[in-house]
Amino acid sequence: MSPPHEVHPFTDNWAYLKTELAWLDRLLMVAVSRQKREIEEVDDFALSDQDRVTSHWWKGIVTLQSKPGYDHARPPKGTPPRTPNYTQHLEARIQASLQQGIVLALPQLRDHLQLSAFEKNVLLMALAPEINPRFGRLYGYLQYQHDESEWDLPTVDLCLRLLCRNDQEWRQARPLMAPSGRLLRLGLVEWASTDDTTLLSRHLRLAEPLTTYLLAENPDRSHLQAWLRPPSPLHTTPPLPTPPPLLLPAPVMAQLNTLCALGQSTLEPPQGHPLLLLTGPKGTGKTQTARWLAHRLDLPLTVLNLAATTEADYETLFETLAALPPGVLLVQSAQPWLGRTPILESALIEQWLTHRQGQPGLTAFAADPLHSVKLSWRQRCDAVLALPMPSSPTRKALWKQALPLDLPLHRSLSWSTLAQLPLSGGEIQPLAQTAAALARHHQSPSLTPAHVKQALNLQHPHLKWPKARLTSP
């Protein structure tokens, strides 16, 4: 028998993850139990439906069953979610694994980026639904009081509620979840909900490369280099030799052709320098549209992602933008500049834009939804293009483009079935790549429904497999 205090290393990365998820499961069950108890107390006290609706207001003022009530059912002081002995024992096992050369992805990422315990546990919360959908149902219950919400991702509010023991920790942790915090700035997590909400209401999702790294059987240390420095918000690529595939409705294509004609005209800028506003859900082709325009105009494409910048970056950023050669510029996530509550004064942006329109090219802004952009900026643009979610025939064409030519569909899978999945083009591409990789892994000569379902369960667990149709594809 081994000594009672001997520290055993984890056998592999998945053994470590199971231990961490067991702790998270206990933490969630305590929160669920507390919330159920609070709902029962409200039901016992409330005399009408109106009382229940306004319980969030009066439950923090009156006393229920001789116990003080607190917002979010979280008293100012309480028992830490992890006891010191547990934390110390877990860390000892991590170090023992390290000494034996066993790579544990999340601790390794934590150490390389010097993440706090809170930041590491936020990543764990965002990772959990990728492993077991039960965690998503628990998040749904804690956030919306039912377990069948369309969201299976944690909100910023839920992370703060579960991982902070008191108000002081909450105040210290909240800035870590802001756009300027390391988790978002380094590209570890991203918002799954729109920017048109409060910070606490936004849902967190892990970046797909990070999910792959954290769930790897043998995590590759070299992948850590991608997160050791913030990704550059500005990227320039030369014109593509061939036009990128662009599947958009005919009226939208007609608008794009008109913009190209204006950009290629002999008119002197700014008349020959169009301004374009692109709107539409994520994955509908805003960046692909900019690539297509750059190819048609035979100009380099520069993409600026404002979501990866802070106000402190703007001084040097405008100097860099002013030095760009003639070309197509796409400003992604343009709400900080063009939104209803912009970070910069409109006069500064107008001054830069006037200077930019003095040279050949085209400038496009991407923002969604449309109403998040001020009316004055919408009127300032030469065209506003709303890119829709693809139709069923378009989705079929997108699937055919995304899958390898040497990987045919199995007889039990049809293009029509794939086209029924309500996905955007940006979602179809990675899903098709994952399904094809699974087919290669299993040495399958064709793509089967099982491969697509497995990829779908990983990337879009909310979606149900479409029912078979009687008509042929």
C-alpha cells in the first residue's frame, strides 16, 4: 500500500480534466440547490404572480423565514468553494505530473500566461459544455431558471457569481472579463452574444483552437506560442489571384458590382472611393465580401478588428492606418467608432476618413445589428449591404465547396439533408472540416451521418439532426 500522504500524478490530461470537472459539478450543484431553495422561499411568501415577478426587488429588503436575503442568493461572506487542502493537493498532483513529463494543458496554459485562479476557472467553465452538455443545462437553469435554454454557455455574471466569494473579489474580477482583459485580448475567449448587451449578460465561448488544445490527448507545448502575445488587430494581404467564392443573393451582388464600377472609375477621390457598411449575422460573408472586392479592384486587403484594440491603441493605430497604401480596408466590429455610444469623437473619425478617401480604394465597415450604427454614419456610406443567412440551395453549394472532392457522401447522407442545418457559411466551413477529419481518422471512404453528427455535437450541440425527407436530393 502507498503511504497515506503520497501525491499521485495524473495519468494524462483527461484524468486531470475529470478531477477539475468534478469540482465544478459540485460547485454548480450547490448553486442549483441554493437557487431552488430561494425559489421555494419566494413561492411561500408571494401572495400573487405580481409578487413573484417583483421578488428580485423585495427579497433583498424583507426577511424570509427569519434569514436575511441577499441579491443573487450570495451572502457577503461564505465558505470558499475550494478548501485550502483541496487546492494544495490539486496543485501538488499537477506538479508531480509535470516532474514525470505528463503535460496537462490547462495548468500549462495558466503557468505560461500567468493567469490568475479566477481566469483559469473561467476557462474551465467555458470548456465544460464542450465535454458534457449537462454543464450547459446547469448553466441554463442558473441563468434562466430552466434547463432548456437555447444558451449552454456561461455568462459573465454567472462566472462572477460562482467564482467570487465576496464583493471585493467581484470588483477585482470584473475588469478581467472586460474587452481589455487578457482572456479576450489574447483571443482565449470570445463573445457568443451580440455587443448590444451589458457586459454581465454576454455569453463566453472558448476560441476553437484553444478548445482543441485543452482537450488534446497529448497537448502540444508549441501551440502555446499562439497565446503568448496579443494577436495583431491589423492584417494586410495582397490581391488574390483568383476570385474567392461568394454566394450571395442577386440584388446584393448587383450592389457589389456597382461599388466596383465606382471604385474603378476615373473620378478623383473621394468620389471614386466608396464607403460601404456591411451588416449581417456572424459567418454570413462580410470578410469574404471584402476579399472579393479587393480581387475585383486588384488592390491589397487590410482587415482591422476593433474588438482586438483598446482606446490606448488608437493613437498609434491611426498613424498606421494613415500610412497604408491604396487598397481595400475592412473595419470589423465597427461599433466602437460608428455605434450609438462611440469611444472616439465622431470628428476624429471623420477627419481620418476624409484623409483616407483622398486616395484610391474602398473602405468597408462591418457591424451587426444595423441599428447599433448611428443613423448619421449609415447615411454617410454609399451603400448599406445586409448579408442574409444562406438559403437552403446556397447552404447546399457551401457544403459542396467546403468538403474535399475526394470524400464522397455515403449513400445514407444527402446534400439536401446537410442543407437543412440552419448554419451560416462561416459555420459550415469549420464543421465540414471537422467532419472530414473524423472520416479520415476512421479511414472511411465516404462521409457518413455519424461523422457529421459527431462534429455537430462538438461545435453546435443545440442543433438537432434534420428529419429525413421523402424527396430525393
